[in-house]
Amino acid sequence: MSDTKNELKQAFSLKFNIRDAGTLIGLIIIFIVFSLLSPVFFTAPNLINIMQQSAINAIVALGMTLVIISAGIDLSVGPVAALAAVVCASLMVAGVSVPLAVIAALLVGALYGLFNGVLIAYAGLQPFIVTLGSLSLCRAIALIYTGGNPIFGIPSSFRSFINGSVLGIPCPIIIAAVVAIVLYIILTKTPLGEYIFAVGGNEEAARVCGVPVAKTKIAVYVISGVLAAIAALILVGRLGAAEPTLGNLWEMNAIAAAAIGGASLMGGKGSVFGTILGAIILGSLTNGFTLLNIQSFYQLLATGIIIIVAMLVDRATRGK
């Protein structure tokens, strides 16, 4: 059993690889191109702005990466974020302390992740179908809960924290960095990380080797839900309001960042470092196109092309 686990760890361990290097080179090329086209792009304030704008997608995408590595998908992250946001905002407006309201939001994300995970792990339902249903269900609950209206009056203490900085680094960037470090440790230093790669690589082989497949699947969806809630809290703090329509298309952006960063939708492959790079690439494209006054549908075109190229590269590297 020990030898088998060591083989699984070696086969599915998270390492800086050629694909990560390729993603980094792609990011460098994007920086060079936009720097030549716009003198504002490669300036310290704008680079910090790119990182801050990318932080929310990075956090959601990191949770999505864990799900994708396990050979799953989570289409419900946007609506889950919206529900967590409106629950937290309503509690804070009602006078509940900020820490308790934040905990409530994280619980909403965790419970909805648990709901998805249980249906997938124990009911045997397909992740795409379960999370697609959850997408509609959770969005409807958020709309019903608020009557379709945004919630204003977010406490200044909460907003000050989210919009604050440490040594000149905005808090959203710091939060995203902490999340990345924690997930990196989970994937590389804990049994759960080994299990996630094993389940995504070959579920039946993992089960034979004693991997708790069902619990592992539930864990990744719970983590995904919690991270969606964290991203929602950052956006609420920045906007000063919580809307039931918050998080629209977050799932697509998260999948895009993970795919660009090297995560395979077939499972068993993914990288925290790569996903961070993928989120920054998307953020850089949006920022660069905005500076150049390029219309938004060209941004969608560029993103779509990059995702397709990333999938072709993944297929080629798998030798299929």
C-alpha cells in the first residue's frame, strides 16, 4: 500500500513544469505587446490594478482548479457567490457583527459545496448536471431572498478592510496570495492533495488503492464554495453593495483561467501557479484592451481563442 501511494504521489504531484513555463512566457509576451501599444500599461499603478482586478477571478479559479483536477466541474460558483454576498450584506445591515456575517457567508458557500458534493459523490450524478441545476437554484434563492433588489449600507469598517492595503499592497491581492499558498500546501504536502490527483487521474484505481473517493469529491466542492464566498466578500467590500445578480459568468472566467494555466478538463492535471498565471493573463487582456479602447466583444474573442489553444496544447501533451 505504501509503494502504491508513493507511485500515485509521484504520478500526480504538483510541479513547475513545461506547461507552466509556457503559460509564463505567454504572459510575458502579452505584457510586452501591451507595453509597446500603451505607455500606461507597464507602470506600477496599472500593474497593481491588474493584480487587484485579477484577484477575485484567481480565488474562484483556484477552487475550480481543485474541482477540475478531480475530474469534476462547478458551474454554480457565480450564484453561490451571489447568495453568500446577499446573506452577509443583509446580516451586516441588520446589525450583526462583521465577523459573524462573514462566517455566515463562508458557511453558505461551504453548505452549497457540500450539497453539490454529496449529490455527485453519493447519488452518482454527473458534476455538470448537478452544478448546472445548482446554478439556477442558487440564483433563484438569492433573487427571492432579496426580492431582486441590491443591498446597500455595507459597514464602513468592512469596506475599509477590503479596500485597505499592507505595505502598499491592496488587501484583495494579499487574500488571493494567502489562498494560493494554502491550496499549494494542500495539493503538495497533504494526503488530500494526493487523493485529489489520484481521483482525477483514475478514479477506479484510486478506489482500489484505498483512496476515500467520495470524501475527496465532497472536499473539493466544499472548498470551491468557500472560495466563491470569499471572492464575493471582496467584491461586496469594493462596491459597497451586494446584488443577487453578482457573479454572472464567474464560472466561465474561472474555468478559462484554470484551462489557460494547464488544468485538464479530463482530470488529474492542474497547477496553482498555472491558474494564477491564467487569471493574470485574463486580467491583463481586459486591462490592455480597455487602455486601447478596444470594444469588449474583441476581448471575448481573444479569450475564446486562448482557451481553445490551451485545450489543443493539453491534448497534444497527453499524446491523444
